[in-house]
Amino acid sequence: MRIPKILGRSGNDRRLARGAEESALHAGGDPVFRIRGLTKTYGSGLTEVRALAGVDLDLYEGELIVLLGPSGSGKTTFLNNIGGLDVPTSGELRYRQLDLAAAGEDRLTQYRRISVGFVFQFYNLIPSLTARENVALITEIARDAMPAEAALEMVNLGARLDHFPAQLSGGEQQRVAIARAIAKRPEVLLCDEPTGALDVQTGIVVLEAIERVNRELGTLTVIITHNAVMADMADRVIRFSDGRVQSSHQNAQRALPSSLKW
Ligand code: ADP
Ligand code: MG
């Protein structure tokens, strides 16, 4: 994995250098996702909705991407397509050597199981299982998974292993959901409005957990939000409008989630 290898330095040096090194990486490296002319149309005739109207993007190993755009601009549709939850109507959608636009259901299931972690606005934890058991559900069927305890430690919940969801705050439940998503060490972490149901302070702690996963595991991470404040924590900010990429902007450096001004 390339990102951890180049991050030999520590602390602020590493943060400052990251943008430049990322650009240098992109010049030579193959993208994780190659997306060209991607469209997705729902329904037909009078009820037809064009959710994606021709998206062109390359997404690279280890990037932390914040995806912004108004409600209805196609963000969730895009995430579901690159996550193998939905298939495009037309266009090119490649994950490394895998053609996601042409893959059958079995191959998509395998792709989701091995390569993708999802985090949604609502945590979808099983109420009758503890934090540890919710994460272990996944680690038991994945290969090369980290122990559930290690995944929960990574999101700062090492002291809450045996709590049930009802005994945890919203932010803590979301961090269990993040631990569950990353315990199998997916190459890609897709987060759809992960702080949408949380207050500001709690949201920041959740973003800190996502940022740490991205930095320490080198997981290509996409965070959907309609909160433009979060743009500063990204390596790259992509804006959607009417089912298209309106802009893609590389930040010179990443801001810590705790420094974001809400
Ligand atoms: P965003 O996440 O940016 O709010 P979405 O990707 O959810 O946008 O939706 C983009 C457009 O596609 C919207 O007009 C939405 O109503 C429509 N849409 C999304 N999913 C479906 C679906 N399953 N069936 C029909 N229309 C859909
Ligand atoms: Mg959405």
C-alpha cells in the first residue's frame, strides 16, 4: 500500500507534505476508481429522473474526499454506484481491474464484502448485540480482519466494548458503525452524511474517527455532506450539481476536524 510507505515522518511535517505528495502520486499512480461518462437514470417516460448525468472522475489510493452538493444533486446515487450497491445506466465505472458496470450480482457482492466499508447517516446496529459483537459479526466472515477490539480502539471506544447500542450516545453508536465498516480493512470507505443526525461536537468526534482510519490504514475515503465546513478536512473537495461534477479542488493541506469552524 503506497500511502503508509511515504508517510515516514510524523506530526505536522506529514500533514503539510501530504497534499504535494498526493499530487506527485497521482502523476504516476493508477486510480483506484476510473469513472467516465457515468449516468444513472431512474424510472422511464414521465417519471424518468436523471440522477447522474455524465460523471468523469479518478479517485486515488488513500485520498480523503469530501463530496458536497445540494440535496438531489446525485451524491448518494454516485456513492451507491462506486460501492456496488447500484449499477449505472451507462458509462465506464472501474475499480482497479474490475468493471463494476458489467459485473454480475455475485461479483458485486464479493466486491462489497471484501473491498468496501459503508457508513450511513443512521447506524443500523443490532440492538441486542454489544458494540464488540456488532463488529465481530463482520470480522468473523471477513478474511484478514482486525480483532473487533482493535477496530473499536481505533475509533476510541476501547472502554465501551460491552455496551449495548441503547447504552451509547448517537456519536458513540456511529463510531461503532465505523469500526464495523473498517474492521475488515476495506480499501474503500464510503460515508453518506455520517454526521447528519449528530450535533456539532459529536459530529467532530465522528469525523476524527474517520480521519484517523484514513490516515492510519490508508483507506480511500469518501464523505458525503451538505455541510461545506467539512471541505477543509479533505485532501480533495468534489462538488456535485445536477448529477455532474461541478468542481474538484485539491486542498494544499488538511485541517484537523477539531479545527473546523461550524
Ligand atoms: P443526493 O444524495 O445528492 O441528495 P440522490 O443521489 O439521492 O441525491 O438523488 C438524485 C436524484 O435521483 C433525485 O432527484 C432523487 O429523487 C432521484 N433518485 C434517487 N434514488 C432514486 C430511486 N431509487 N428511484 C427514483 N429516483 C431516485
Ligand atoms: Mg443523499
